[in-house]
Amino acid sequence: MTYWCEHAVLPGGVVAGVLVEVDGERFGSVTAAAPPPDATVLRGLTVPGLANAHSHAFHRALRGRTHEGGGDFWSWREAMYAVAEALDPDTYLALARATFAEMALAGITCVGEFHYLHHGRGGTPYADPNAMGHAVAQAAREAGIRITVLDTCYLAGGFGPSGGQCDLTQPQLRFSDGDVGGWLGRVSRFDPGAGAKLGAAVHSVRAVPARDIEMVAEWAARGAVLHAHVSEQAAENAACLAAHGRTPTALLYQSGALASNFTAVHGTHLTAADIDLYGLNRATVCFCPTTERDLADGIGPASALRAAGASLSLGSDSHAVIDLFEEARGVELDERLITGRRGGHSAADLLAAATEAGHACLGWRGVGRIEAGAYADLVTISLDTPRTAGCPPTAATAVFAATAADVRHVVASGRVVVADGVHQLVPDVPAALSAAIGAVIHQ
Amino acid sequence: MTYWCEHAVLPGGVVAGVLVEVDGERFGSVTAAAPPPDATVLRGLTVPGLANAHSHAFHRALRGRTHEGGGDFWSWREAMYAVAEALDPDTYLALARATFAEMALAGITCVGEFHYLHHGRGGTPYADPNAMGHAVAQAAREAGIRITVLDTCYLAGGFGPSGGQCDLTQPQLRFSDGDVGGWLGRVSRFDPGAGAKLGAAVHSVRAVPARDIEMVAEWAARGAVLHAHVSEQAAENAACLAAHGRTPTALLYQSGALASNFTAVHGTHLTAADIDLYGLNRATVCFCPTTERDLADGIGPASALRAAGASLSLGSDSHAVIDLFEEARGVELDERLITGRRGGHSAADLLAAATEAGHACLGWRGVGRIEAGAYADLVTISLDTPRTAGCPPTAATAVFAATAADVRHVVASGRVVVADGVHQLVPDVPAALSAAIGAVIHQ
């Protein structure tokens, strides 16, 4: 296939008139040129594929249901557990497929699914112990996007009274493989299939004992990425300090988890020493600003992390919103609110967080750039919607003015997934969402 | 006209199946009923008309051009002045009409235009000294929405060295009527015409000497609303304290401005005494969260103001974004980020800020509610878009899940302005925006 982009964000900046040859899943050539007669013309501003580096697909069922009223992260979690209870491989496939299709419409070509809903009710394994993991990988394939299944180790219910961990609560039983050996055994038999990678996750220092974190990190060090929720809540830091005398980040470092394959999700409440550890180890921190606003988490130290040498990626996490442009500007705008200064992050840096850095932290290297050899992802933002009309074709327009609703055309791994705003594999995404959510939630 | 709403937010809450009879500009009756055969059916969730209580229409030309990089409010202001320089009554009409049409597509049925671009270049009055005010009122009529022209007194360039004020800079000359008598004389001859109200504004305590604020407040007390930018920047507070020994709010109070017809725009940096003054005087504070993020202003004390008895309204101000739902959730979400707590504002309260309270602070009383006798405004949010599918028909969905792109149908003052997402008076809003912006900006 041959595409001609009216304007495209290339590694060196925005170029007007870019001819893109696609060879299978990859870009063959990318050159500045006039449009040949046989090219598909992409009007507007084309950016690389967006990577949603932190997703819990099933949380999409909670949109519009949990944002109001009091409570905090912990009370919100109760509502989330109620949805988890209702899922099985079939309903999970349908809900994740619809959610990933919404992502594709928003220009997301790769998702990192932080997957811990492994077993049947009460913790009983399915006949195939990886039935739920297969469902989520299949959902991404059917929605036309790539996935890294971040298979999550979840063993305990929190820090216990005397250095141990608490037992799991009833809804958490489905998340657990019993012990870290159970997790290793199951994961070693899980092949997520075409267009999918397998990664590892430690749910959090609350949910995995320190000695088991070491085992997961060792497994991941043999070629997989490793993610963990870290310091989203100040309460986690306090409990970890009380139990271990160190911060969650320091505990992960001591357990061998902090390396260039590691991504700390949130990283909202970090010490200066924590920030240095991410930088020195060339790790990534994945910010999820719309979720962090919704759950009253706070504003993480994005500029300080970048200055220390860490990478930033972005996730829509609880899917209160699925709009990576909103996440990208959220990093900069929320930082402005507490510093009183603009410009901690350039638009190009924010777009890189949403694209190349996001792919890299999911194990997809050399992706998220429009250049020969990379996976052929193209996301075209209309510059003639009520929101974008009159805006210049720049990275700043993509990051600060565009919304998910302005994405018109999406190519992922060389395949047209969205054309003129219509998903090519899931033709009625809203109907798919309504049906999948209706099957698991009763309001 | 007769409408039947699948779901509607009425004063008592959401009702399924609401029959609405419109009689001219007003609602005749509003009743729960089955859909009669002759009614126009509005599928989705219908809310009252949204009021954008703080707008500078011409700032729309800056979208995508000023959000990146360093600088602050003061450097941003230089870019904004460059656009102001390029405007005359014709280009202002075209730009404001296109901007107001974008607002209509987003469900906004009434705008408060904080209008200070009064005169020709160098401050020379036009043949009709209210030519620019007429242009902005006409723009709203042609875009199908109501307007309150907040005719702004702007006389000085800031606080001077010894209790006086600085001279105006060159771009500010167009804003000034020379002295407060000039402002009073011009305003007394300004009739903004049908569908429009005339209100007053003091640009800020920087731009109007205290004795002149008294004169403007006296004029407004005879039946008009009065708005002012207040404490958007900490620097304004410091300068006001140095010049007058009191905060901007206290200075406005001392000048007789703080009454129930007064709206402080922003109110970001307020003291506890300032907050009490707004509450005791039943004044309104208009928050503009997306602009306050963009300009690194900070997060205002919304919950404290409400607790003290003040009203909250909302504005899109610089139009980096035109989405009143985003402004409404921004109040709550930004507050969560600094308090660590959710639920300072209910969804119903946030929707009231975007509707009834916004209209009230613009002088439109008994509006912003779907009830007999009120102006007949209906804004229907689709519940079958990728963003809203699966969400329940509640105020929380409107405030926390919907976006401007999800508005499908808009009735303003009894007239259909948007049908199936298409503006009925400005058929191609993006083209209108592009043309109007292209005429005044060269990048």
C-alpha cells in the first residue's frame, strides 16, 4: 500500500507532503514527495501510532458510574471488583474487544494490558489456565491493534502486621496463582499468539512479597518487559515504609526489578532518591493523568523524572477517558498547575511519550516513528473539525488541541483499521460497547 | 414545536420520557409522557442549555499556537495582542461568528463575551463607536446563541510606582475609552439588539483605577451584571497589595462592586477573607479550568467558595478548548489533585454551574432549567458514541464522560440550532473557522 500524508510528524519534525510505502507490517520507505495517482491520500496531520501503555480493559464498564461522589481509590476499587466478579472468558473477550476498538478509533495501535483476572470465581483455574489471557490477546487481534499482555503476579492482600502480607479477600482470589511458582508455571505455558507479546507485571509491592518480586524480575530479565503499580497512593508508601523500612521504589530496586525493561505505573508520590533510581536505571514511568485526576491520586514529578534520565509513557488506565492526546497534555498541564510555570515538556516530548516511548516500554522497539523499517502505524488527525480547524499542522496541535474524536484514519501494522472514522473490523463500536457492558453490569 | 426526550435532566433529577412543548422562545409545558406521533424525538440525554460565562471570542485564533514552550500568562498575552491588532469590525464579526458556532455545536446556548476591543488601531474610535460591540452581538445572533456583551472598561496599563496607574501600551490603546466618562458615554449609547443583553466589566484592578471602578459599579447596579478578572495571577495580588494595601477582592468590595450581580472571573488566588466576601455578597466566581491549566494559573478554591455561599459558573475563556463538560469536570478533578479527596462537587452541582448559574451570572434569570416558562434550550448528548456508549443516563455521565463531540442536537431560545451534529445557520463551521482565522493570523 502507498499513502501520501498531507502533513506528517517524522522523527525530525513535521514535513508537508510525505509518501509512505508499506511493505507487509512495516514501512518500506518514507520520503518527501508529491502525491502519485495511486496513493491513498491522508488529509490532515499524520502522527505515529499511539501506545496506551497501561490499560485495564474491563474498567471501561465503570465509565459514568464511579466518578461522582466521595470516596477515594480504595472505595472505587470495591466497585471495580464487582465488575471483575461478573467476567468469564467470553464476556471478557467481548468487553475487551469493544474497548480496544474504542482505542483504535482514538488512534491507539498498541495496548499494554495489565492483566490479573486470571482464574474463575473463587480462584478456580479454567480448563485452560490461560483462558483469560488468551481472551484479552484475541480481543486486541479482533480490534486490529497490537498488544503486550502484562501477565500480572498477584498473591497477597496487602502488607500484614509483622512484616508479612495479608490474605487475599474474596474478589482477589481470582487474581492469584497461589504462589510465585504457580505464576511462573502458568506464564511459561502462555503464548499470546500473533501480534501479541507477553510481558510480566508485579501488581504492586502490596500484592507481591519482596522475595517473589525477585522471581518475577528474574523471569522478565530473560527478554520481557516488567511493569508494576508504584506509589499511586501515599498510603502505599507509608505501609511499605512501615513494613520494609524503604519506599516501594527502593524495595523494587532491592528486588532486582529496576532495569531498562521496567515501567513504574503512576509514580505519583516519589522521593528524590526514587526519582534518581528510575533515571540511573533508564527505567520508564507511565503516567495516567485522567485516572490520577479521577482517583484524587495527585500529580507526579514528570519533569524531575525526565531530567533524571527516566522515560515517560502514558496510559488511560481506568478508561474514564480514552484519549491519549488528553493524557499527553495532562502531564504538562497538571504540572503547570502546581509549579506555576509552562513548558516543562515540549509538544514533541509529549508526543514521543504517547508513541515511541510507549511502544518501547511495552517491548516494541523501533516502533512509534514514521520511518523505514518500523511497524507501519499511521494515525491521521483531521484538521477540519470544529476543534482543530484553523490550527497549524504541528505536534503542538496534536498534543494540545486534538481529541480522540478528531482521529479520522488509522493504520496499524500495515492494516487499515479505521477509515473515515469507521472501524473496519468492529463496524459499530458503540453498539459493541453497550452490549458488552450490558452483559456484565446491572445498574 | 414539540419534543420528546428519551432522558432529560429536569430540576428534580433525570426523568425518562419527557414531553416538552415549546411556545416561541420559552417552554410551554414539561411533562413525563409517552412520545406522541408528532414530536421530534431526542434520543440520548437532554440537559439544559450550557452557558459559557467567560469568553474572549478572538482568542480562538490562538488555538494550537500558544500552548507549547515556556513563558507564562504575561508572555502569552503578547501573542494575544498581536491577533487583537489585526481585527476590525468585519474580521471580528467573522471570527466571533465561527467561534460562537463552534460553541453551539458544543451545546452552548448563551455566551458572556468579555469585550474590550472597542476602537480602531491606536485607539481611534470607529464612525460608530460601538461598531465592535455590535459586531460581536451580531455574531452571536448569526450563530444562533444568546449573548451578554460584557462591555469592558479598560483604562490603564497596570499599577504605577506611587499609587497611580501606568500608561497603556500601544496594543492596549484600542481597549480604552480615555477615561471612565468616555466608557459611560459610549456604553449608554450601545443597544446590542435582539437576543442580547448589555453587561459591564472592569477588566481588572490593574486596568481600572479604584475611583473609576466605583463609577462602573454604579452604572451596573442599575440593572446590569458586572464582571471582572480577579486574582488569576499571584503577581496581581502582590501589586495590588503594594499599591492599595488590600487584595483585588477587597479593593473591589471597597469600590462597591461586590454584590449579587458581580462575577469574579478566575478567583484563583484568594484569601479566606476574599472567599467570605464572595459568599456574604452572594456573588459568583467563574472558573475557567482549561485556561487556568494552560496559563499555569493554579487551582482556585471552588469548594470553599461554594461553602461560603458564592455561586460557581464556568467559562472557556481563551478557547484552547471549547467544551463546557470538560470545564465542569475540571473544577472537581483539579481540586482532587491538590486535596487528595473526591466529591467536593456533585455532578448535579457541576451541571448547574454550567447551566443555570452560568446564565444567572450573565443576567439571564430563570434560564438553564428545563421547566415551563424558562427559555427553551435543549442540549442532547448522544449515549451511543464511542465515548458515551454503555454509560447510564445521569448527570454524572454528562459531566464526567461526555465531550463537546457528543452533542447531537441543540435548541436555543426555541430555535433548532444544531440537528444531528450539523449547525443549521453556519453549515460548515470548520470552514468558517479556517477562513476567519486565516484572515487575521499569518504563521
